[in-house]
Amino acid sequence: MSQKPIFVATHPRACSTAFERVFMTRRDSIQCIHEPFGDAFYYGPERLSGRFAGDEQARLDSGFSQSTFQTVLDRIERESSEGKRVFIKDIMHYLLPPYGKPASIAPSLHRIKRGVGTEQSVEKAPQQQPPNGINLAQVTPPATPTGAPYPYDTAAEPGNPTVMPTELLSSFHFAFLIRDPHHSVPSYYRCTIPPLDAVTGFHNYDPSEAGYDELRRLFDYLRSVRLVGPHIATLERDADEIDSSLKPAVNGFPKEAGAEICVVDADDMLQKPAPMIEAFCRSVGLEYDPSMLCWDTEEDHQCACEAFEKWRGFHNDAIESKGLVARQHAPVVKTEAQWDAEWLKKYGPDGAALIRSAVDANMADYLYLKQFAMRV
């Protein structure tokens, strides 16, 4: 079994921080790194997001205004050298340009090492076309802010939707965490309005940050170059039986099987936490222990507070939690009209309309990824 750093790729508000806390209990053998690529995505000189484009002070105050994608990888490499298995949980759209824009390699990663004492530039390649998985008619990108670092004046890799070269992507063992947009979208929206926005510093809801389109495109690309799949954890069917539409592997990358596909649906995890975490551990090569589901010591809480400090307001529930406990009852199944009524009551007509639009825009990508989710 590979001992590569585990990279749990997810979207916002997928119960991912609670999921991460499970593995933070294993501090003797696992080194958790919490959402490192957001530093470069939002604040650094290679930032892809325009969220703080007009607020230079916010970028400086973050402490990450000099973070590049390379400095993030440098940190991961340093922590990988400590003898523990590295566990990264991160939001996948941090590695992709927003609004389905074509990707090119981040300038700091444009020259990557290919063996001791050697390096080589990423070859020039045509930009990929806008993805089929995003409805650009529903989401209109804002004008690129003056002085924004993206788009980069760098090469692209054929088919690669990220700003990271495939050779670097291949250094991770990828797994995936998803959740129904009916839950994740309003949860994220709540963090961008009063009173929470005063804590988070995110003062508007940006539909491009939902993250499903980016997660799906990365998932399909990793499948196409056989970094994951075709075998699906806990299922007898292979991914190619579910979706055989992907193009053949890119030249230069193996066509043999990669790491098995490991997709966790957060709502399934909340129903059966122990079996799901055990199946996840088996898939990625970690030893499972039931004690991982409980974190109620002073050391546990201190570790969580320090790890989640940079994203204030987003992780309050996970910080205050004591463990991962199975739900006592199955979640109530709601009609779309009931969802709309709930959002209208909580967030008013404008908020409800924005949530509805985002949910509808992301359901197809969620349902696509759901096909590959583990069953326990």
C-alpha cells in the first residue's frame, strides 16, 4: 500500500472538518495539514480568487500574502519528512481557476524537479475548453480585477484542469468527500452574512465557491490518467462500468490501475460513522481504531483550535464537537418546496433565491460523484 500523503479533496461545508478531526486524534502516526492551498488561492501573489482583490489590507493581515502554490508544497514536503503519514484535507477549487476558466500551471510550479539535480519546464500545450460540467449561462464571472495575477502567462497541460502539474498531482493519494448541496450551500451562505461574516471576513456569497464543478473535473482527470481507479472501494463495479466516456490516458502516464476510488458521502458517514471511517482507512492504507471517533481531551481541543484558527467562524461546530456519533434517526426527506420554504424563512427572498440557484447548478455534479461513493 502506498505511503503517499493522503489528499482528501472536497468542497466547502461537507462536514470535512469533523472528518479531519477523526485523523487528528492519531497525532503519533498521522500529520494533519488543514486546507493549506487556500493561502495561495485567496491571498498570495498567484491568487486565483478575486474575493480580496480590492482589499490589500485584508491580504496583508491574513499573514499569507506571500504564499504561493510552491511554498504550500514546500510546507507539505517538510511535514512529510517527520516520519508520519501526511493527511491533507483541502477544498479542491483552490487548485482550479474559478468560473470554469482554462487553467495554466502556477508560475511557482512552472519548473518542477524531475529527479535529483534536474529540472524541466512544463511543455507548452493548448488551453483546454470550458468544462461541460458547469453551466456558464447560470454563473457570470466578474470582470478580472485590475492587477489580478490570473490568468498566468504560463503553459497549460492538455486536459489538466488545475494549476498544478500532473507529475505533482501524482505524488498524492487522492480520496474525495462530498455532500448534498441542499445542506452545503445554505451552510456556506450563512457564513457570508451577518452575524458570521464579521468573524469569517467573507461578506458576500460567491457561487463559484460551491466547489462541485471543480471537484468533478479533477476527479475525472485523475481517472483519465489512472491516478485513481478504475476500482471503487467497497463496490464490485468499476468506475469504467459507471462512466466509460472519459478519453484515454494522457501520453506519458500509466494506463494501469491507480489507487482505488474512495468517495465518502458525508450524510452516509453521519449515519454510519464507524463503518464508513473503517472502510476509508482500509482504502487509503491507514490502521483503523474505534477510539479515533472520540476527541474530548484538552489536548484534542487545543490541537483543533490551533489548526482551524486561520479560517475563523467556519469551523465552530467542529471545534466544539467531542466526537463523531451516529445519528439517532434518519434525516427527514424534504420536497424542493419544503427546502425553499425553509430557506425563505431563514434568509429572506434574496437569500433563498441565491441558495436555490446554487443548489440547482451543482446537483448534477454531486449526483455524478455520488455514483462512486462507498457503501457500508
